[in-house]
Amino acid sequence: MLASLPRPLGLVPTMGAIHAGHLSLVDRARAECATIVASIFVNPLQFGPSEDFERYPRAFESDCSQLEVRGVRIVYAPAVDVMYPAGFDTHVDVGDVASRYEGALRPGHFRGVATVCLKLFNAIGPDAVYFGQKDAQQCAVVGAMLRDFDLPIRMVTCPTVREPDGLALSSRNVYLSEEERAAAPSLYAALSAIRDAISSGERSRESAIALGRAKLVAPAKEAYLDIVDPTTFAPRDPVVPPCTVIGSVWLGTTRILDNIPIA
Amino acid sequence: MLASLPRPLGLVPTMGAIHAGHLSLVDRARAECATIVASIFVNPLQFGPSEDFERYPRAFESDCSQLEVRGVRIVYAPAVDVMYPAGFDTHVDVGDVASRYEGALRPGHFRGVATVCLKLFNAIGPDAVYFGQKDAQQCAVVGAMLRDFDLPIRMVTCPTVREPDGLALSSRNVYLSEEERAAAPSLYAALSAIRDAISSGERSRESAIALGRAKLVAPAKEAYLDIVDPTTFAPRDPVVPPCTVIGSVWLGTTRILDNIPIA
């Protein structure tokens, strides 16, 4: 707990490989907080055995430089065996909000996310934490944890930062081949089509999703497209705002995800 | 978080039905803290469906009087639906320390204990929390959670308070019939015999436990007797201090438990 630093204290939790999306969180934190702490920790607990923990991009020096330029004075970057020493054995058991979509495709992922977030929050003692809307289900899971565990922490969700062609920034975009990169924006196009249909009064979940599905461009292959309650991540049917249009596509062995909230 | 109260702030979590054991925790907290908060909450999450949640003794007015006399100025006694509102769905997943003994006899019990403790700790923000050695496995589970979740809270374990005949104080002792009450101290006698054997150099777990078992008096019926590591609650075999001699007996439909730590 960083008790003697100027308050409010804002925490921006990251896995490093800092991009403009992370920096937008820092900017928001700087506008609201007297002290900004960023954490950089590639959390093994949230990767499945066949996932990309080992090859996940790491760029510690460059990350620190970028964060410092934007006003971050403290970076918390613990070693894995400091975070999870021998005997570590207590976890956060996330509820139904974590059961579908990313939770179903990545068993144990949100358990790992929630556990590391709780540890970071307890170690640092922030007044506010900053997350990207891009990982909407993560926001819902962490929000549920904050509420259910009575944590006196304000959660701030910041808008998704996109490439000019609509692709949401992600540290995993570097995995994409040229062909995959070219097809990647069709996910945002699909989500936008669903959003537009809902805005125009479409209330059938199936019909709205079908309109989006038609926008996907090969080799993008649907992992899921849906319209959900932003808090519970249960499917919304019939579609009634507020809701979140969520989607994920496979591009080769890489899977990307995105979403559009509708107020 | 009770941010404006004099520090250090000590929390004594209870389920009410205050007895001299609870008051000894308050006394210890008063010696160490500028502010003492006691919580009174009969936590449904830590009772099994066939357990005694409904008939668990409740005495709120008398509890508050007793706590006030000993220096408690704040009692936190939330209603069940304040603690667990609709949609509550995040829990603490306790590890192997919770798997045996009380954890095996009461599936879900320690998950409920750890979850409510984390909520109480987050809501109140104590510097120190006070638990009774009587519930040794609970102390180990909560201690593991504090450590694994990086909670900046000191845990203080206070010695078990006993009746003159050795029976550990417990709110559940009121359930015992006259005959059961007469046999109840044989649990402490059994644990003491095991402790004496270890102190005299006995290193065989089986032999030490057999000596204790012989002390049990009908109708007391063994639920478990064992010698464990005080932190992991794994059986210690051969017996090497530090260890904790633990035991539990059935007396009719009531089960009592006790332990003796060996440094």
C-alpha cells in the first residue's frame, strides 16, 4: 500500500507491450489523479497451457520510457515468483459474468485476471483503476469483483483506441500476417453494422447478428458475435439498450476481439 | 473504509453470541489499537444446507453491551441482503489448506469464511484483525488469503479460552445436553495427551494419536484427531514441531472442535 503518496492515486494495470490504448488510460488517470502507478506484469495465471504466454510481446525498457513521458512516475513490475511464490494457493472465483465468450474460449482466464488484479489492487492501494473498453468482459468481471468484494476503488473504463481503418489496438496485432491484418478491420465493420441495426430499431438479436456476420472478410473466421448486457454479459434478446455488441474472430492462429457499447 | 478514525484500527470479526473468547480478542485489540471495530454477522455462506444457520444463537443487544463495556465503539452488523445483494457472484477460492478436516466435513465452509472475511476487511480497512486459535484451520485459511492476496493487514491469533474443566469456549456449547457437556472436556484431554506424547519425544503420528483417542469419553465420537503443519494443515508424519494437534468430536448432533499448538 503506497500510503504516503499524493492522492488520489490511479493505477493503470498492463501486461506491457505498451501502445496508444494503454497511453490513453494513463492520460485519463493523469487528468484525475495526483499520482499514477502503472503495473507491467505478464500474468501466467491468465494464460492457458496452449496460449501465448511465452511469446507474448515484452518490451520493458521501451514501455517504461513511453509511460514516463506520459507522466507515470512509478512502475510496478514484479517477477513472477514474487507475485506467485511457492505455496501460493488462493484465487478469485469469478461468477457467471465470466462463463461465456472469452471465459468459455479461455478456461481459467478470468480467474487469473481477477486474482492478479486483486493482488495488484491490494499491493498498491489505488483510489481508481483504469481499464480499456476493448476488453469489455474483463471490465465486467473486474467490476463485479470490486462490487462483490466491497473494494473501495473506482473503476474507470476508457474508450477503445483504433487504427484509422477501425481495428482496435492490441498488443497481439503484431502476430497478424499482411493478409490477416487486411481482413482484421472487418470485425469492427461487423460490430458497427450490428450497432447501426440496433440504433435503427432492430430488436431481433438473430437478425442484427446476421447483418454483422455478413461483413466478416476471409480469412477472418467468427469465434463469436453477440449482443450482451454490459454488466452481466448475458445475451440480450430481444435487444434493448443499454447493451454491448461483442465479437471475436480467428485470423490464422491469432484471435482478436472488439466491442461497441450502446448506451 | 473507515479512513478518518484513529489508527491503528483493529477488527474483531464475530458471528455474535459473544462469550469470553471473543472478549479476549477485544482485549488484545484494545491493547494494540486506537480504534476497535467488531463485526457481528452470521454468515449464511459458511453454513451448509443441513447445518445450523437458522438456530445459530443470536443475541444482538446483549452482544453490543458486552462489546461496549470492553471498549468497542463501532459494531458493523450488516443485514444479509446488504452483504449479499442480488447478483452477488464472486467468491474466494481457498486452496489446499482448506481441503481437509473442517473443510472436508463442511464443504464450502472455508470458501464462505474467506469470502466474508475479505468483504469485511475491504469494507472496514483494518490494520490488524483478531482471530481465536480455537478455529486453527480458519486462522490458516485466512492467513493464506492475506498472504496470497497481498492484503496489508496484520493477523493476530489469540489463545483459546477454556472452561475450568478444559472445554474450549464456543457459541455452540449451548447445544450440548448435560450428558454431552460432561463428556465434552475429553476432547481437550485427548489433545493434551497427544501434546504430552510429542513433548516427551514421540515422533510416530499414529502412536501419538492413539494415545489421545483412548482419552475420549462416550458419547463423544471422534470426527478427527490429527497432528498438522500449522500453516498448510497437511498432516505431520513423522511428528516434528512446530505442529498443531487438532481434534473434533461428535456429541449427539453437535460437533465441537479444539486444538493445541506446539511451538
